[in-house]
Amino acid sequence: MKPLNIAIVVGSFPTVSETFIVNQIISLIDKGHNVKIYSYAKGDLQKNHKNVLTYNLLDNVVYKEKPPVAKFKRLFNFLKLIIKNLFQLNWDLLLKSINFSHYGKKAVTLNLFYERKFFILNKKFDVVHVHFATNAVDIATYKSEGFLKNSKLIVSFHGYDINPSKTDFYQTFYKRLFKETDQITVNTIYTKEILLETNSNLTNVSLLPVGLDASLFKKKKGQHPFDENFKIVYCGRLVPFKGVLLLPRIIKELIKRGINNFNLKIIGDGELKNQLEDEIERLNLKNVIELVGAMTQEEIISVLNISDMFLLPGIYNKTDGRGENQGLVIQEAQAMELPVIVSDVGGMKYGMIPNITGFVVKENDIEGFADCIETLIKDPQKAKKMGKEGRRYIEENYNSKDLVDRLISIYLK
């Protein structure tokens, strides 16, 4: 197959919490395709996914920039960009962006050029793939105006961009996006259901879960510490819908039952950090629960490697009804041979096999979570068996190197 020229559009790059985008990009590159990245903002350049450096992805990123305020400097930079990219720019789009008679002041001030320069200064893309629909609103406008001529527009909905409480708002906000997008991907059935509530006429929606590098998320034998403590791990942002404030209550319930041979490590940062610390202090759990803050993917893998179980007791937000859409970390934990315990909220239950690779518990059921954890603590062989089944499940369904073939087939539809 002829290599595709692909533009990946994101809100921020690189972002530690969105390693799945990096995984997808490098999988496309490994397949021989040409990938460039357009980002609305610069991410944290200090904490990088290792593959960002290995694949020199920062060399292929173009960041959105505001045009210089001074008119002379704006014109000078415009001419410099044209000369620098003389042999690769898209002349049709360049002439279109300075069509004064059609676009008026936006063309005269060169604002139109600077807004769309990523597409103007590159030869035609076969595919423009936007992650998170909120980032695709402007791109859909560009396409409607002819600035993505002959390029297929693919939009991936991941979660916060399709909140169940805003379906009426989305009908207007995403109206042009729905009209201009060639293919839409969603990560779970739950996300698709919300999307179809927004627009029941959509027929171009494909289910494509977010994947991971199964060769990277692989348990290293012989590194588990030899002690009697059963190691539980939570990983995710410290925000309400992740259910993080339930964690101390679940742990307290286990202690009430006389179970003491365990500890919980909480990976992540967010708005509930102080409240979570206060709750741990109030329940006198500082010797059992450790908050370690945000980590890179490599650091997370190290923690998962020495853990025995993964816990994510997500809830529906009281304010907007949002729940976890997929929760890639659930698949990462299974890839590391950990049994997973999640709530029945949102799309989490679609990313594991209930009673085979872990357990699904009703929302806010503190005793139910404690029951499942107690089962695994008292039956370590069951925990190991679930972990092995989880690894097999991920290899067959969530390996990014396999999912990229499904993605390419969506590109070619």
C-alpha cells in the first residue's frame, strides 16, 4: 500500500496523560506512513513519553501561533515562511488564503494565512485525524472553506468532548463537524451511545478503542518485592468522576474487617488532591495509603510491575452526569497481569471481562469493592489467574500495533 500523508491534530503535545496518541502515531510510522502533528499548545517538555524522543516526534510538531501584531513583521514573517517552504507548500491554499475579494479583512491582514498555515505550508494530506472533537471544530470550518481539499477528515471522540449533559448544546456546536467529517471513531459503546443521542442520523461511526504497546506494558518477572503486603494501585487524575474520594472509605472498610496485610498506592494529581489528603488523615490511613503524584508512562509501568491489583471505583459526576468513557489504564493494568476492579459506570466494564480478568462493582458500593479486594487478598492464586487472563485479553484486543490496522482501514473507507 502506498504510504499515507497523515496530519494528527491535538490540543497539546506532548502530554503525559495522553500517551495513547503517541502510541498511535508511532504505530502509523512503523507501518511506513508519513505523520506530522499539529498542536494548539505546547505540552510539558520536561516529562516526555520515551518514544517522543526515540522517534524524534518533536521535530514533526507544528504549534499554533498568533501572528505578529506589527504589520511589517507580520508581512516579513509571511514572506520568510513562503521562501523557506517554497517547494512543499500548497500553492492553491496559499492563493486562497490571500484572496482579498472573497475573505476581505481576514485575508488582507494575513490572519487567514496564519490560522491555516499548517495546511498551507504542507503538501496535500491524505488524512487529517483530529483527537478530541473540541479540537476539530475549527478544522471542520477549514474543510468547509476548501482548506482541506481532497483530505479525509477523521475525528476521534474520547470522553470529555461528548458529555452526556450537553447533547442539546452539541447539536449546534458540532453541527458543521458532523457535516464535514468523513469518519468518526469512538472508544467504547458508552461513548457511541452518547454521540447518537446528540445526532441519531450518524452512520459513519466506528468503534476503535484506545490501544497500548503490549510489548512495553509487560510484566518483568522476578521484580516483585518479597513481603506479605498485597499491593493495590490506583492510577488516574484526582477528579470527581474517577471516584478517588471513595478510595479511603474502601480501605477503611477492609481494615474494619481485620484485613491489614495490604497497602494502596495512588498515582495522579488533580483538583481533589488536598481533599483526598484530608480524608486519608481523618481516617488515620497514612500508613496504608501513599499519594505519589503524577508519573511518566515508564514510572507507571514500574509501579504496576510490583503491584498485585488495580482499582478504579469511578462514579457519575453529580453536576454533569459524566462517567469514565474507557479508562486506558484499565487495559494497561491488565497487560501487566493485574486483576482489575472497576465500577459499572460508563464504559469501563467494556474494557475487561467480568469475573475473568477482574470484577465489576455497582457504583458507590463500598462493601462490594471491599468484598472483591478481600477475595483476591485471601486467594492470591485467583488473583494471578485473573492477571494471566487479563494479559491474554489485552494482547488479543488492545495492542496498538494491531489496532492501527483497523485505524488505517477507517482512513481508507
